Amino acid sequence: MKRIAYALILLAAPAAAQPTPAEPPAQPAEPPPDPNAAATARMKALEERLEKVEEELAAQKDDNSFLEEKLNALLPLQNKISGYLDLGAFATTGNGAGTRSDLLNTIFPEYAGVVPGSWVFYGDPLSTTVNSRGDVADTGESRAITFDPINSKGKPTFLVNALNLTLFSGIGETAQLNASVDFVPRARDISDPSGLFDGDYIDVKLAYGEWRPKLESFDLTVQAGKFDSVLGYEYRSLESPDRIGITPSLICRYTCGRPIGLKARARFLDEALVANVAVTNGSHFHEGFPFANEIDQNAMKTVAGRLSYQIAKKVEIGASGAWGAQDFQPDNDVHQWHWGADVHVEIKDIEFTAEIVHGRARGKTTPGMALCDVAPCLRYTGGYAQIAYRVNNTLVPYARVDYRDATHWSGASFVYISDLGRATLGLRAEIGTRVIVKAEATKNEELGNLPTIPNDVVTSSLVIKY
């Protein structure tokens, strides 16, 4: 019994010896918040964004490298070829010529015994122009202008005025090359032994290099070669697509030439003030007039310039002038000078342009001989006013009045007396962006004591650009 009691005591002892369960130990206190935690999170986010941006930049760099390779492959396309085809038809009164001879010295008796009557001319040899090139319907008996590429003899005719080719090539970021060539299809009687000309010919109108340095204070353009005139305003729109009408003004012969030399143009005051200066071999006369020579025969160059100011980008006022040795003679002291003023206005759908010019080529005379026998003399005054109204995107009617008073004397060879007024009405129609149709009628009127000459012109032009 004792053993049983003792065993029961042993079995119960461990349970009795176990301590009373205590409360669970307290959890350790949370650490205080880290004051840099927000900055650390932002830094981590920025690092992730930076890593993403770097990946995107690397991808864009690859794309740029690909585009640069493509651009280098396409660089030859910066050379541009364009131009236009100018087709026309015209009719004139009389024989197509703008001058007649004072055969018996009845109109100008003061030249009797000095110049044969058949070589005293009145009128204007360039009054019967039929296209934008300034070609006349016929030169008639003219001795000053003998190149007669049309020679219509007063008969109406269709005409390919010119096929123009214009070339442009960019050279780096600041330079370029420009050229313009007319291919002129004409004809001659190849069985005529006295024929003077070859028929079809090529006219290189422009051929110059241009440099535009990057300047902050003003805009500068420098040109070298055969470039546009700097005189007056009309020279800006000589080509068939650019000219509002068809024919040039009566004074274009004095301002529309394209001489060879150096030219600089600077723009100031937000391009409102423009100064244009040129040093050239000869005058800025048109090549169709016998006072313009591309190759100088004397050492003195011609200096010409124009200063203009634009008001509110709507009104432009300009003054221009030129001075130098007269062309087609060797002496430096035989001078030729020119001055002119112009205004151009564009307000809404109205465009108005007006110019006046005055000038003189002194010529040279051998003592005791006929006046201007060594080098011809010329004095002139003239002007025009033209207005055009854009009715809509297609139709532009226009009107122009011209005036020219001039005397051209060349010793005993000839003398020209011109006192002419001219009125022109026309209509321009733009069909899309590449086709232009123009029609024009011109009335020439001899003034003063000059007899009336039948020399009116009706002409047209179909211009197709490419």
C-alpha cells in the first residue's frame, strides 16, 4: 500500500511543481520613425526614373543614328530642279515694229545733213514686246536693235516663248548656288545667205553663288556671279510665273538687267530697312538694249545700290542709283549714271507699284565730227504705274500705264527720238498651283510732234510650272 501511495505522490509531484503560468512576455517596442525615410523613398524613385530615362535616351540615340544615316543618303536631294514652260500667241497692228524712219527729215529737220533721214527713227523699238522676256514682235528697220528673234512682220503667230530651267543647290548650312537658263526655240530661213541668226538659242539668265553668314545683329546676303539687278522694284518679278502681267514696262530696259559682279544685301530693323549694293562689270540695263555688256571693255566698274524701307509690311518705298563707265567703249572717263524711285503697296487684295527713272550715258564725240560718234549718247526719263486686284484665288485683273521720253544718238549712224505713252489692260488666271493663263492688250501712243504709228499689241501666255 505504501508503494502505491508513494507512486501516486511521484506522479502528482511534477504537476504540482509546475509554476503558475505567467503572462506572456511583452513585445519589444517599435522603433521610432526614421526622419530620412521619405527622402530615401524619393531618391529610390528618382533613381528608377533616371534609369528609365537613360534607357529611352539610348533608344533615341539609336533612332537618331539611323535617321542621320538616312539623311546622309538623301543629301543629294537638296539639289532642286524646277522651271516652267511659257507658251504664247500674239497679234499686232502695222508691221509689228515700234519705230519708223523720218525719210525726208520733215519731222526732225535739225538732223538734216548730219544723219541721213532713213536713219532718223521715231518711236520706241521695244514698245511692241509680246512676252515676259521682252522680245518684240519685229524690230523693223531698227539700227540700234538688230537682233530679231521673232521677226513676225506684223503677222499673228503662236510662239514658245521659253522653256526655263532653274537650278538650286544647297552648300552646307549658309551657302547655295542658283542658276536659271532659258531655252528659246526660234527659226530662221537656212536658205537665206543673209540670215544673221541661228534660230534656237540658250539664254543664261542667272548664275551665281550666295552666302548667308549667321549674324545676330542683322541679316546679310552676299552674291557673286550673274545676279538680279539692284535698281527699282520691277526686277523682283521678271519670270513669267512671277510677273502679274505678261510684258515688261517701258523702263524695264534700264532696271531689269542681270549684270556680273558682286552684290551684298543687308536687312535691319526687323527686315524693314534694306540696303542693296552691287559692283559690276557694267550697267543694270537689260541685255536686249544696246547699253549693257556682261564683259567689261574698260577698267572702271559700275557701282549701284538701292535703299528701301517697309512700313507695316504693306508699303515699301525705295530709292536707287548707279554710276560707272559706259559700256561698249574703252575709256574710264566716259560715265553713265542713273537714279530712280519706287513705291510698292499691298493692302488686302490690291497690289500697286509705281516707278520713275532718269539717267544719261554721256557718250564721246570726236571734235568736229557728228555728235556721239565714238560712243553713243543716251538720255532718258520714264516711269510706270500698275495696279492689280485679286478677285478670288483664280482671277487677277490688272492695268498699267507707262511713259518714256528718250534720245539715243550714235554719230552719223542713227538717232532715235522717243516720246511715248502706253496703256495696258490684262487678266491673269491661276488654275491650281502650276498653271497660269494670261491675256493682255497694249495701246501705244506717240506723244508730242511724233506721228502716230500702228504698233498696238494683243498677246497671251500659258505658263506651266514644274
